[in-house]
Amino acid sequence: MILKTNNLSKRFKHRLVVSDLNLEVEKGQIFGFLGPNGAGKSTTIRMLLSLIAPTSGNFELFGGDWKTQDKKVYSKVGALVEAPDFYLYLSAERNLKILGELNGWISRNRIYEVLDIVRLKDRARDKVKSFSHGMRQRLGIAQAIMCKPELIILDEPTSGLDPEGIKEIRNLIVSLSKDLECTVFLSSHLLHEIEQVCTHMGIIDHGKLIVQGEVQKLLRETDFFVTEVSTDKPQKALDLLQSEPWVKKVALSDEILKVHLSAECRPKLAECLIRNKIRVSSIIPRTSLEDYYLSLVKRESEK
Amino acid sequence: MFLTLKAFYWESVKIFSKLRTYIGFITIAILIPMIMLLVRKYGFDVQSTAFRSLENSFFFVGTLINGLLISYYLMNVLWVHFPFFIVLVAGDVMAGEGAAGTFRMLLTRPISRFQVVTSKFLATFLYTAAIVLFLGICSVGVGILVIGGGDLFVFDKGILILVQREALFRFLLAYILAVWVQTTVAALAFLFSTISNNSVGPIIGTYAVIVVSLVLSVLRIDALESIKPYLFTSYFEVYFAPFSDPIPWHEILSDVIHLGAFILIFYLISVVIFMRKDICT
């Protein structure tokens, strides 16, 4: 177990921000920590990084209790917490040098290597104050990975990035996990980000963990694998599919059929429609984490 | 220990990479030569004004004005004006990181908060020593170059005449003591900086404490005598002690220990506060 929290709680004056949180992250996982704004994601991450002290409960990093563990354990952790704030009056290279040196030692080659990964190599000697938000975000990623950590904690890492940058960072996260066998703890309020990148996830709302587990398993246990179908005769298609036993549920919305069926039945769906002389313009499989997430959050707020 | 020294090095790099660090150095580099040039031109008028009260008892031939005398009088800026340059930097060392959000990066490294606060405190001391000694070198050096050297006449409980060589030694001692005095100011600003998340508060707060303490230190009211030992400003004038004859080593040692106690207390409070502080910015 790389990371484990035991009834972790944080209270700011009279406001309970995180309540009895029990998370478990195992080696090699890309763990998505999902929740709406103000749910307690950043507070949890700050506790895990010892930026704030828990009010009660505890957590374990690499099997050691945070209260007794040496701060050296953080040499195995790379982190980016919220906005990437650097020393604006120093260059990107010098910022990384300072942070890297506090980890022990960092070579100039390694600094340029990570700057190259985040496409900032040619700006290495420029002061950070001349960087755009997106560039600072990429520099934040660079400092998180530069010391080859075993656990990377990223808080909203794609915030402020352009679409190309977002794609790069997501690919980078996946490759870090695969190639370097890094465990990634990724906080985000972007549902599709978690869906695309993460193997496991936990959903937090109002400081409480609603659910955690393997992303695909959690989705399979629900009705939210949806296949969207566009046809020339939506009503006829609806009537037809309602009578098919392998279709779990079907609904028509804005001329689009939303069909709930298992992935292996999708070829059967196309074949059935064509056989009945219904012209199909598109079949788009969607796993709607958003629906799942909203249903959980709604259920919690109704309690 | 090695990590603390390494952090101290990088904290010093940070301090000396900021523009505000050089405000004091630039001001001194401009102001001191300007004062010396003005004294060189109007020095005799200054002398007649300064020594008017002594003219009934003494007959002056020539001039007492030289670079060393002006440097001696310039040491008075160390009371109220000079601390501004100290709090400007010391007040920003901790609060600046809080305001900029850079603690989030720094404290997620395998370095303890004790090491962070200690390295920052040492870097603040380095800056303090550098700027005080710069004032000393600039003041005495430029004074001798522009106005000229000679014997130093010190008017304090009588007249003390120090030959140039002896005067330079006394200046060295005085400025080393001034470093210690200003370190007390820096330690207080550092403490306020640890509490605050912006550097304006520590600057104003430290200045307020200095001014109030100075007023209480110099007021000759019996009721205040009992609290004076607890005011760090009561020991500020220690840097004028080397210009007495003989040098009051015991008094100097006592004042240095008292100031050291204040520095230690301010530092320890800073450590305790920072170690318990939630980094929410």
C-alpha cells in the first residue's frame, strides 16, 4: 500500500472540511480523486503532503505513519498542489535546481530533461515571471517528476492548459505510471479526465468519501455504459430495440437513441438496425462517469 | 545539518536575487558619498554649530572635521532609520513565501520545517551582516577618501581623542556590535513575518515596536525604569560603547548577551509558530 488514510479529518474553526476519510491507493494505480469545488480535495492533498495537520485520524505513506515518519519519505513523492507558484524573480532552471537540491541532488542534465518533457527547454533561463499560466503549470509538472518519484500527487494538473497541453499532460501521466511504474494520485473536478486517465477513483463530496474503487468496475456496476445511436427513423428504431432481450434499456432524446447494453452486444445492435432497413449515421459508445458521479453526489445531498 | 546548510545557501540566493534586497545597498551607496561631499563643502559651518557650546571652554585651531568624525555621527542612523532596510527584507523572508504560495513547493520536499525556518533565519542574518558592514565600510572608507582621515574626537562625558589606527579598530568593533543590534531587529521582523502572509504587516509591526520601545527606553520616568531591561531597544546603544575609554567590555558583553537572548526568543517563537502553521495560501 502506497497511501492509506484512516478516518482522516480536518476542521477549520467550526467547519468540517474533511470527515473520516478512508482512502487506499496501491502501487501502480492512477488514482483519481474526484469531487466538486470545495469538496475537500485540496485540503486532503495538503494533509497528505504535511502542509496542514489533520485534526484527527492519520495517514500512511509507503507504509509508515505520518506522525512518526521521517520527512525524508517525501523524497519519494512528487507533488503539484493547486496553482504552480514559483519564485518569479528566478529562472525556470534555478527554480528547479533549488527544489531539486532539497531532495538531495539534481543534475543539470536531469533538469533539462524534464524541461524538455514539458516543452520548456528553450525557456530554461527565462525568469518565471515571464511565463504564461500554462507554462507555469507545465513547469509545475516538471518539478513534480524531476526527482523520479514513486508517488506523484497532482492537484488539478491540467488547469489552465490549452487542449494540446491537456492531452500531453494526460499522456504523460499515463506513461509515468506505465514506464516508470509510478503511482499517481490525481485530483480533478473534470470527470472525463478521471475517466480517460485513471484506473481507480474515489469520489468526495462535502468532505466525505462517497465511493472508491476501480473506475471500470464502478461503471460496470451501474447503468451508465451508454451507446448513442443516430438513425433516419429514430421512433422505429426505439420500438425495435425495446423488444430485443439483449438491450437493457433504451430511450429517445433529441432524436438520439440512448441504448444501454454491454460492449459485446454493440455489433449486434448495428446488425439489427440495418437488417430492419434503418439507416445508421453513427454509433458512439459513451461511459458516462458524469451521470454516475452526479447520481452519487445527488444521493449524498438527499441524505 | 548538510541539508540545512544547503537550504541556507539557496535561501541566501533567493534573498540576493530580489530587487528589494538592494534598495538599502543602493541608498547607502548614493547617500553616504553625497553626505561626505556636502560635509567637505560645508563642513566648517557644521563644526561651528556643533561645537558652539564648547567654545567657552576650549579654543579651537584648525578643524576637527574629518571622515572618521562624520562616520561616527552617521552611526546615529542605526537607531531608527537604518532598521527600515532590515525589516524590508527580514519582514518578507517568510511572509513573502506565504503570499507567493511558494511554501507549497518548498515544504513538499524532504526538508523539515525546522530546517526551513532555520535556513531562512541564517540567510536573514547574512543579509543583515552584509548591509550593516556595507554601511560601515562605505561610511568610514568614503569618509576618509572624500574628507580625509586623522584623529577622531569623541565628545561623550568629556573629550576622547583616538588616533586614526585606534579609531578604525573601534569602528570595526562598533559595526560588529551594530550587526548584532540589527540582528535583533531582523529577528523581530522575522517573527512577524512568520505570523503574517504578507510582508507589509511585519514591516509596519516591527517599526511600531521599535519606535514605541525606543520612546520608552529614552524617557526618563521612574515608573518606566522597571520595564527598561525588558525592552530590546535599551541595549541598542551598545555600538557606541567602543568609543569610550577604556572600552567597557563588561557592559558590552552584558548587552550582547541580553540582545542574544532577545534574538533567541524571537527565533524560537518563529520556529514554534511555523512548525504548527497550516499552509493554506
